[in-house]
Amino acid sequence: MSQSGGDIIEVKDLVKTFGSFTAVGGLSFSVKRGEIFSFLGPNGAGKTTTIKMLTTLLRPDSGSIRIAGLDTAREPLEVRRKFGIVFQDASLDDELTAWENMFFHAVLYAVPAAERAPRIEEMLRFVGLWDRRKDLVKHFSGGMKRRLEIARCLSHQPDLIFLDEPTSGLDPQNRSRLWEHLRRLNSELGTTIFLTTHSMEEAEKVSGRILVIDGGKIAAEGTPDEIKRRTETRTLEEAFLALTGRDLRDDVPGAVEDMRKARLIWRGKSR
Amino acid sequence: MNSSSMGAVWGLWLRQIKRYLRSRSRLIGSLGQPVLFLVALGFGFGPVFQKAGGGNYIQFLTPGIVLMGVLFTAIFSGIEIIWDRQFGFLKETLVAPAPRIFIMLGRTLGGATIAIIQGFLVLAVSFAAGFRLESWTRLPAAALFMGLTAVAFTALGTAIASVLEDMQGFQLIMNFLVMPIFFFSGSIFPLISLPRFLTDVAAANPLTYGVDGLRLALEGGSYAAMGRDAAVLTAVAAVLVVAGGNLFSRIQA
């Protein structure tokens, strides 16, 4: 356990710019151990950039991130053991079976050989995919893939999981099934869940605390009720619109993407 | 080296092999081009080569075509990272708690293993085309040259794929890198009577040392000459692995 009390994520003055575009402009927040924390914002608000920095995939320009008490810049490999992540887009190997994807992950995370098979079975049963373990992932539906990714990211027993829009593109059946799994995970194992979503209804229902960002800065922070009270709105959806405005956000694809590409190569120190 | 690093090397090696064995179309497909070259060039230019006093052309050509199979398979194994990026799987390896260099090493060894298998398959086909081996005891030396070539060019493919965003540059790499490497290596014609600038190109081409070494191995040349080729190739492979590993480590999602 970390010495820093109950915070599993501590972010201080986080900044990330791409050329002249400030994606994240001085974020500070913390996530408590065991909570379901929703990270909300319109497109282009800096959510994905922040998640990439939290998960050591992108290096911040300045500021610090501690995950389970470990500094992500100084000990990225140790930090990576502490969390699991389900990316917005699938990150499975389609040419391998469900079981092989799980096995590969267990090997990569140095799960002891004797524990691999039982743990993989437990996780595949947990998400209801045990019977499909020998099928190639390319034959899976979107919902099945998402469930497999969740099972996979749990197989090294992280205390914290990041879910980037876990229910996008899923039908209501799959969505409710997924939340059933996640709630159980949170209540039974105490796994902290850090989530982004565009579904305010979902965020309102599941989260303990919410952070709304816009333009790379914090727009609001608190429980769903606190945020609604502060904005004098009845639903989180209304509160969200009150906080971030009704203008449409383009993803700023041209400029930002180009700068990201130019910066794709890590210019700093290499490991 | 901790268990996560070893896991990364072994896991990624195993993944490459599994995908290869599962994809028969890829196996056959990548055999097609070398076999076509062997048959078309071998039988097409064989009589001319013979008349010019070059000896049996199939004997000359086979090492070059074997390494063509190795070269293409190796480069493409490295470049597969671009596909992994597009299909998302790359991210799974990028957030893994193993140093990137070991991830790259596992991929490279996996790709190289496949390339060596491809090389031996081409060699097997060449027997049907009339190639004769000096002695079976030379096969380990032959495997060494295939292996070094495979490692060097898989690493080169990885290095290229680490800086490319998508498959747009693919044709460019094929026409301006892979084909010249193949042509100007002594693989399909002797280098001695070439114009000066082309012999310089060949001397700077790592594949030249692979082709020369493999030819010596299969034809029963001296071990001293083979040793020189192997030394050059080992040095090149080491540099490319370090460079490829370095570029791969710099990828940000």
C-alpha cells in the first residue's frame, strides 16, 4: 500500500502541449483507493492525453503523477504492473484465440507459470467467455472483445484499472452486463476504476466522484450530486452542458493530429 | 534480466511463430516470389550463364534466392509493427511492464525464426530445380548465414516501422530499399564485372556478405572466408538491433 493515505492516483500540475496547442494545462487531482472515478469532458478536452500520461504512454511536459505511490516518470515499469487498462479501441491480437491472448498477457506481466492457467480460467469465467476460449478473437463481437479485454487487464491482479469509454459501441445488453462485472469487481475486490465516458447517465449511475475537464483544465469536481447542486441542474447531462457549453467540439483533427505525429518519437531520454 | 523481460522475449517470439503457422496463405505466398525468381531466372538465364563460362547458374543462383526469401520475410516481420499499430495490439505491448528493448528483441527473434524457416523451404525447392549441395555437413554454416541475415533485416524492418505511421511509405521501402538490397548483393549476378559505383554499393550492402557467406557454405568454400563474412554480418546485425530497439523504445502512443 502507498504511504500517501488513500490516494491511488495523485496528479500535480500536469501539463502537455503539442506545438502551440495546450492539450492539458495544469491539471491537479487525486483518486482514492477503491472508488469508481469518472473522468469526463467533451471531445478534445484532453481526456485521452491525460490517460496516456497516467498510463506512462506519453511523457508530460511538466508536473508529476504518482500511481500507488510510484512516480510514473521515474519508475514507469513498476507503475505498469500496478494498473490494467482497456483502451478505447481494441488492443487484442485477432489472429490468436481468447485463451492465447490471456496467456500472452500473463507471460508479459510475469504471472508465475503455476498461477497462469487457474487465473486465466477464473477471469474468462468471470466475464462469461470460458466456453469461447478456443475461438479466434477475430470471430468475436464488439461486446465479447470488450469483455475479453477486461478479463485480460485483470489477470495480473491490478489495484487500479483504466477504462477509456468502455461501453461505447455496445448494445444495452452488453452495456449492462459489463457494468454488472465492473461493479462486482469494485465491490468484491476493491479494484479502483478510473473511467471516461460520454454517457452522462452512466457516469451519474456508477461513479462515486466525477472530474469534468474542458480545454485541458478542471471545470468541476465532486460527487454527481454536488456537481448538480453547484450548477443548479437536475441531471448530470444538464450539468455537463452547463459546465462545458453547448457548442459542438470538433476533435481538432488536422492540427493536433499532425503535431502528435511529428512528436511521435520520444525526444527525451529513452529506456 | 527479470522475469518480465524474459516473458516479453519468449511471449513475443511465440506469438510470431503461432501467427505464422496459422496463416498458410502467408507461408505459401511468401514462398511464391523466390520460387518464381528461381525458375524464371534459373532456367531463363542458365544457358547464357553457362556459355559465358560462369558454370551452372542454378548452383550460383540458389544461395541468392534463399536469402531473398529470408530478406523479404525478415523485413516484413519487422514492418508488421505497423499493422499491430493499426489493429491496436501494439498498445498492449507498449504498456507492458517489460523494457521495450526486450519486446523488440522477442519480435525480432520471432521474425528471424520465421525467416530462417522460409529460407530452408526455398532451399528445399531449389533441390527440385537441380541444385546440389556440396556436403550436408555445411548446413549448420548455411543456417548461421540465414540466421544473421534474418536478425539484421528483421531489426531493420522494426526500425523502419517504428518511425512510419501507416502503410503509405510501404511501396517506397519496397522499391528504394528492399529491391536494391536484393539486386546489388551478388544474389543473381556476379559482382566482379560491375561498374565501380555498383561494386561500391554492393560492398556497403549487408546482404552481400550474407550471400557470399551462404554461397561459400553451400558450395564448400573456406571457413576463413566464411568467418570474415560472418564477422561483418554479426556487426551489422548488432548495430541494427540496437538502432531498431532504440527507435522502438521511443514510440509514444
